[in-house]
Amino acid sequence: MASTPRLERIRSRQYTLVFLSLLRQHCSFVVLAVFLLSVVKLCGQNYQFSIRNPQESEISNFRPNVRDVSYINIGPFHGQAAIGLGYLYNDNAAVTSTNRLSLNQIFEDLAVDLAWVITPSNQLNFTTDARLQENFYSNGRNRLNLQILPGSELQFKGTVGPVTIRAFDQFAILQDPVTDPTVTGVTNLDVLINTVGVAAVVPLHNASFGMEFDYTYRDNLGGATFSGTSFYRDSLRLAANYNIYLSNVLWYGVEASATDNIATRDFPDVRTLSIGPFLRGQVTR
């Protein structure tokens, strides 16, 4: 028997009542589903916005700058490198008017600035500026020297919650002229300076608090000997600072440091304590 319009209206009303009953019973589920759909849609909109935004977000993957012709890849490290070749002539390497000793030097330079972005919050950096010197003296003595400028560093930087932790190894090989190379036979001291340390910074409201502990070791790699016997080979340093930020490129605060310089042989150690205010800024384009 065919259904009449009246029966159809009754069935439609029954279906509506059943739907409303289920809606009341599962109201929380419906609200949650609508909320999840809204969040997904909102995240999708934000994701599209971040892609179109010319400024990359902090969690974006590290990618090379195609405009930088000096960009290099060495395994997981990416960055910049520069090489150089030069010649130096000095007609008086002894810096004196008597017993002149001329110097002919050929040198090769290598400067690198590399980074390995392990995660968005952890990365390993390696920076160095080294020079290899082939020295030829007029007295017939030749010498090969390696020079590493201060500022060379191997650094790991990571975050634990809001705290930024930095572990570093700073190294340098200094080539300082002696007073009379005709006596010592060399014109460089070959001083190795190596500093190993760890630092932590805690962000605060428009401020930050940081602490650092490092150990410095100094040694002679075979050049001229140091004059005297009170050479301070090792030193320990503990430092702290409190920064207040006036802007992103200007800040001030107070810092303090305590250093223990350990002398060789029978000389006493030298301990220092310094504290004072500071004002620092950053010049940007």
C-alpha cells in the first residue's frame, strides 16, 4: 500500500525527534567534533600563512641561501668558507737596526663558518680563521708556523625548557714576535690558548640571567721560551650577568666574574674578582 502524505509527515517528525534526542545525549561529542574541525581549519590557515610569509619560522628546516656563492656543504655542516694566498717580505724581522734578519713569508689562509642544525632548538657551530706560514730567513733558517686567530670556536647550543645551554671550546695559536730572532732562531712564540666552558641563560620578563664556567689552558708549542718562570698556565673562571633589554638591539645590566690563575712552579696563584655595570648594543642593517 502506498504511503500517504500524512504518514510521511509522521515519519519525518519521528526522525526529527530521534535526531534531537541523540543530539542531547551526545552534545559533548558534537561540540568536541566541531572544535577539532575548527582547530584543524585554523592550523591549516596558519600553515598556509607561514608558507606565504617571506620570513621563515623558527622551526623551519635549515636551507642554503642560493644567493650566497660562498655557501658550502661538508657532511651535515652548512655555511661559508674563504681561502687566501699571499706573500710577505720584511727586511728587518728583528725590529732592530743591528744584526738585521730579513724574512720572506708565503702564507695560506682558510676561514670557515659552519653550522649543523640538528633540531630546531639544537645546533652545532664551527668557526675558525687559520693561516699556514712558510718562513724563510736570511740566516738560512726556515720555519713552518700555524696561526689560528682568536675567535675560533666549536660550540653546541641547545635548549632545555626555557633555558638556553651553550657548551663551547675556544682555541687559538698566537704567533708573537720575540725581541731578537738572531739569538732565539725563531720569530714566533707558538702560544696555544684553549678555553673550554659551559654557559646557561634563563629568560625573564624583558630581562635574562646567565652564568658561565670555563677553564683556560695555555702552552708553548715549541717556539721561543717564555721569559721568567712565573707563567700562568691554567685558569678557572666563574661569571654571572643580569641583562635588562631596552630593545632588541640595546640592553644594559651588571656582571661579575671570579678568576683563579694557577701559576707554574713555586709562584702563588693569582685570584681576581671583578664586578660592574655595562651597556651593550648591536648594529644591524
